[in-house]
Amino acid sequence: MTKKYAITVTGITGTTGQYVLPYLLLNLNGDINWAVCSRSKAKAQAQLDATVADLTAVHAKLPDIVEVDLTNQQDINRLVTDTEVVVGMAGPFPSTGYGLQTASAEAGIGYVDLCGDAPHIAKLIREYHERAETSGSTLINACGTSSFLQDTAIRWLVSKVGPLSDVRSIALEMLGSLSGGTVNSMTLNYQIYGSYSALGGPSSFSSERNDTTTATTKLWDYVKKPAKEPRLGGMYVVPSMTQSINTCTVLRSYTLLNRVYGPNFTYAEYDKSRNRVAASVWTFALKCMTGMMRTSWFRRILTAFRPPGTVPSKRTTEAAHATFVIVGNKLDGNPVYMKINVAKDPMYVTAATCICLAAIELLKQRRSGTAPSGIVTPATLGPQLFDQLQEHNVAAEIKSSWP
Ligand SMILES: NC(=O)c1ccc[n+]([C@@H]2O[C@H](COP(=O)([O-])OP(=O)(O)OC[C@H]3O[C@@H](n4cnc5c(N)ncnc54)[C@H](OP(=O)(O)O)[C@@H]3O)[C@@H](O)[C@H]2O)c1
């Protein structure tokens, strides 16, 4: 049955949505019918008009605008019935996004989203992975920079240098700000799930939950104390804020891809720290913040500081960028390094590129009958996704020594 829309995008009026709209107007084929959603048609129309006026050329058809309230089941049913691939950007996903996620899993369609809420994804996999497989749906969460970047980068690196062990991603530099939507999602996750430790460990998304040989159990030890990375000249590293979602996603890819990353593959994620003192202070602060996030008063303060709807300033967005290094050991024991520069705001601008690449690739694979089914990961769509990302704001370089 031919569907009305190849792609339907929710949350188009949000912080990330504002960057998705120009990307799709410039990059979608002119024969593709697509739609964008908002609870207010007038709001989405104003955004579409302003975006088109800003662009020097538009290659895609203009999208239909559909009024959708994701708390209304009839709206959700209409959306999944009409669409081949849904792009979910309306968070927070544990509340606003859940109805659309589950309806997509039942409807036998494609679905990608920005959800980076690890405990929520673990629950979705437990409840809906098998149903999505049976219905022929493909659901891919975490298609924003977290976890698309590290997940597809590792698949790409393995395709270039072969199997790896002891893989670490370390953020050397990260500049940017958080939207009200992101803070809202973070606080809601703590409110619902109590704590990220409720996840049960880094292999919570994979079927090999009890397999301690593949689980980087040491990840959680690093929350207690700073560590050194000998392959980076003894650099001090501290736990990264995105470690839960990215580690769980990468390890799920590893199991879904039948361990193609190597028999001794492990993965963990950190941020660079200047020295031992800075690392100890940050690790302690992170521990305190994790504890305080469990209290409703701290969540209220955080939300008051960044209420829903707050968008990072243009100046902050223009200055935002990031640099990562992924280090692993090849089968011969020698280390390999991949340096990744993200030239544009990783949180929202690059996240918009990532989710658009995932949506377009998933549409292509579903039409050719090669898409995986179930609740899968960005990397399961193939290493070429990271090649495509490098055509945008991301540059990667593989090296055999550091620096
Ligand atoms: N993984 C990553 O790298 C990454 C990166 C960026 C963002 N995120 C996540 O993505 C989510 C969105 O963040 P954001 O800052 O881009 O969004 P935002 O600015 O908070 O915007 C939220 C969007 O959701 C829509 N929305 C809210 N309630 C709705 C409902 N009931 N029905 C339909 N639409 C509804 C709003 O549309 P209308 O008001 O027009 O209806 C708006 O467009 C958050 O969960 C955030 O954590 C993840």
C-alpha cells in the first residue's frame, strides 16, 4: 500500500527541528511527499515560511503541515497510518513521545528519534523489540549526536581497520549549551526512573545483559574516581555525561551486528580532564549532581533555570563545537586513534544532520527491503552513514600514534 508521506517529522518547531527543516528542504529528492507536524498549524506554517525565505534554493517539495497532538491517540494513529518513516523530535520521550514510539512499533513502519533517555529506551526494548520485529517495524532511537556519532563512527572505524578491543571515546573539547527541551527530558527521566543506575549497567540495551566479558563494568567505577588513559599519554579522564546512552547503544550495535567488532570488544566513554585535581573535583561534582537529580527541589531549580521552550542563543550555537578521540587496540595489539572534529553545534545543529541522515537512509533501506527490523541502532544501517556525516560538519582522521 502506498502511504501518503514518505517522511513525517514531529517537533519541527523545536530547538532541533529548526535545523531539520532547512536540511530536508535542501536534501530531500523532489519526488518525495513529506509532512511536518505541530500542535499549531499556524506556528509550523510561520516557521516553514521563514525557513524558505532564508534559503537561496529549495530542492524538495514543500511539506504538508499536519496538526498533531501526540497526547491524542487518534492523531498518532493517523500519523503512523499515513507515513513510511516517522522522525520523532517531540520530547520528552518518556511522556510525549512514548505513544508514537509504541504505535510505530505496532504499525510495521520506520521510525527514528532523538531520544537519548537511556532508562526509557531500555524499557522500550524490553516491551516492544519483539513486537516491532513481528510487525516489520524498524525503530532507531538516539539518532541525535548522542548516540549516532560514536555509534556510526565505531562501525566505520572497524570497517577500515578490522576488529578492536578496549575501545574508549574521549571528548577532548565540547562547547555548547542545553535547550529547555533537553533539561526537561533529563529531569523527567530522574523523576520516573529515580536514577540512571536503575539502568542496570552498560549492556542494558543488549540481549547479553549478564555477559560480563563484553560489558564494560569498569565504566561505573570511574564515577567513583578519575582514571588515566595510558594510550593518550596518561591523560586524566572523567565520566562523560553521555556515557550511559552512548555506551548502551554501542554495545547493542555490537550484539545486533553479531560481534563484528571483535571477540574482546569493550567500550566506555569519558571527557578529558586537565589534571588529577580537576578530575577529582569534577568526579565528585558529578556524583553530587547525580544524587541531587533524585530530589524534586533540585529538578525544580534546574527547570526554572532552563524552562521548556528555552533555546540556546544564536551566539552560543555559533560558537559550539566538539573534538573527540576514539582509541582502541587492533588485533595485533597496536593502538589505533580516530580524531573526530564536529565543526557545528553538536547538541542541536549536528544532531539535526544526524537524524536526517538516519531517516533518509532508513527510508531507502525499507524501500529496498534491506532494513533491519525491531528496535535497532544507527550503526545497524551500515558504516556508510558515517561517510555521509563526513560530507557535512564532521571530519574524521585515523592515526596510528598520539598525538
Ligand atoms: N540525542 C541527542 O543528541 C539529542 C539532541 C537534541 C535533542 N534531543 C532530545 O530531543 C528532544 C527535543 O528537544 P528540543 O530541544 O529539540 O525540543 P524543544 O525545543 O523542547 O521542542 C519540543 C517540540 O516538541 C513539540 N511538542 C511538544 N509537545 C507536543 C505534543 N503534545 N504533541 C506534538 N508535538 C509536541 C513542540 O511542538 P509544538 O509546540 O509546535 O506542538 C516542539 O516542536 C528532547 O527530548 C531532547 O532531550 C536529543
